[in-house]
Amino acid sequence: MTKAAIVGWSHTPFGKLEDPDVEALMSRVTGEALAHAGVGAAEVDGIFVGVMNAGFSPQGFEGAQVALTMPELAHTPSVHLENACATGSAALYAALDFVEAGRGRVALVVGAEKMTATPLAQTSDILLNASYRKEEAGIEAGFAGVFGRIAQGYFQRYGDRSEELARIAAKNHKNGVANPYAQMRKDLGYEFCNTISDKNPYVAAPLRRTDCSLISDGAAAIVIADPEVAAGLDRAIGFRARQHANDILPLSRRDPTAFAGARRAWERAREEAGIDMYDLSFVETHDCFTIAELIEYEAMGLAAPGDGYKIVREGIAEKGGKLPINPSGGLKSKGHPVGATGVSMHVMACLQLMGEAGDMQVPDAKLAGVFNMGGAAVANYVSILERRS
């Protein structure tokens, strides 16, 4: 099978942006990504757009919006994909499938979300679309409440790990200071993250405000090319492995603390790549909530169930640790504009592998892991990336 490569990208800052809508956000990255790749609009064979929406905007049909500010793309096949918080990765993987199946040689992936224009109560309800509403719609505090329940169950089974969650938050905020795209570039420190206060109240106990990712606007884009096209361009980041594994949607029908789908995706990716976790130079993982990152350590195979706290206490995931996790600051610091997140995580990995991550740079980064999930570990995407040129 033909192996496609990432050959260019673009990324807006994340945060509360002045751009009025998704259309405007996508317009900021589309042309820039093509220029970065050295590819003209006429060479694009397919466009894959990731926007969750789910009520953030009355305007749907996002796949058709990319061409509004780049008319050269008006007749290029374009589709919109949605897979909850893994929407960006869904769009990216569809583009990879498109190229690797020989249906096109160049594909454009755009992920975006405009969240901050929506009132907070409405935003909380919209995000519950990433859960099973028939059973979970009444959970207090919305999607944060879903993960609050996961944290409660984890603590009841394995002990209170609030301290470790605070250390994960502090780590990611410290890392995010070096990320020029991050929404919150402030080192909050462990003591602040571990202390209940007016500025850091419980959102969905035991999760505090610092345990929750940010509501954000933003967009990111990636250009995909087949090997022959990529050979003539300035850069190529390849996939040594990529896997997508799902789990059942309702929390009532599985162990919410196990992230079994994530574990399955990681196991398959490691097997495909022929590596173990410590062969990776770093990992960008989906820390929508700090409890998610803690459980993901276990799903990665770094620790046995209930022992993820050891990864924190031993400093393994720190920037200078044995396996840096979220050197970009993760969703916790960078922000989480849902449709853009999966694309953004892959861009962060590409910057590292190209040695272009600036103050975020992990020394001698050769092999990257990316984990993006939709819902509470329902749609699970794992990519193992390496530089080809």
C-alpha cells in the first residue's frame, strides 16, 4: 500500500479569538498550509474538514466552506467529518485513506471550532453530545461531570489521586509557556493546581478548574501527499503506524476507568510499528481532563491499572523525563477547540520531528506518539510518526 506523508501545515493561536466563525478560522490556515507544503490549490485532489459543531453554529455543511475564501478549491471534492473530540483525527485519517487508496495524490485536512461565542451553559450541553444522552444527559456539570464521575470511580477503586492530577496540570501548564499557539501560557505551579480556591474551585468534584481543558477557538491544517509528490517537497513526516479503535458509547456498559479502546489502539500501533513505548521520543496525548491523562498512562502500557500515579511521582512524563508527555502543554494549556484538536496534535508532533518546535523542543526527537480520543475513550486514534525527509 502507498504510504502517505504529511508535507505541510498551519496553525492559528488557540483561545478566545476575534474570528467570527468557523469559516473565518479555516480561511486563516488553508492557504498557509498549502504554501508551507509548496503545493498549489490546483494540485489538491480532496479536502477533509473536521468540525464537531453539534450546536456551536446554526451553519453546517462545513466541508463546502473551505472554498469560500479560496475559490480555486470550489470544484475540489470536499467532505465534513465529525467524531466528537477526535474529529480532527477522523478528518486526517480519511485523507490518509484517500491518498493511500490511490484516489488522489494530494489532500488538504482542515480542523476548526468556534466555541467561545456560545454561552457557557449552552456549551456544556453541546459537549454532552460526546456522551450517551439517553443515560448521561442529566449528569451535573455536563461533560466535565462525565469525567468527574470517572475520577470518582477511579479514586474509589485505586485511592485518591488528586495530588497526581494537580501535578499533571502543573506539568502541562509549565510546558505550555513555551508554546506560541497556547491559550494559557502561564506556569500555575503545583500548589495552585492542588488547592481549592475562588480561582480554582471544584467544577465536577474531584476535578478542579485546573483539571479541565479550556474552551477555545482555533484552527489547524495539514497537507497530505503520496510518496512521489512528497519526494519533491521540502519535508515529509510519515506514519510508521496508525490505528483507530472504538469502544461502546454508554459508560454503563464498560469499565469507565479502563479506557479499553485506547489500550487496544496503542497495542495495535506498537505492534504495527515494532516498538515499545520507550522507543518514542515523546507523546502528545488527549488531556481533556487530567484524569484522562492519568488513565492514558495505563492505557499506553506505561503502568498497570491503578499505578499511573507512579509515572507522575517518578517524573517520567516531565519534559526532561524518560518519556515526555505533552511537551506542547497539551489540551490543558494549549486549549481544546474540538474539531481542531486532532489536527493540532499532529502539527505539534511534526514541529518536534522537524526540530522546529522552538522552546518546546524535545532534544533529538525521532519518533512521536499521538493519542486523540472522542468522547470518554470511545473513538481512539493512535499515530506513530517519524521524519522521512
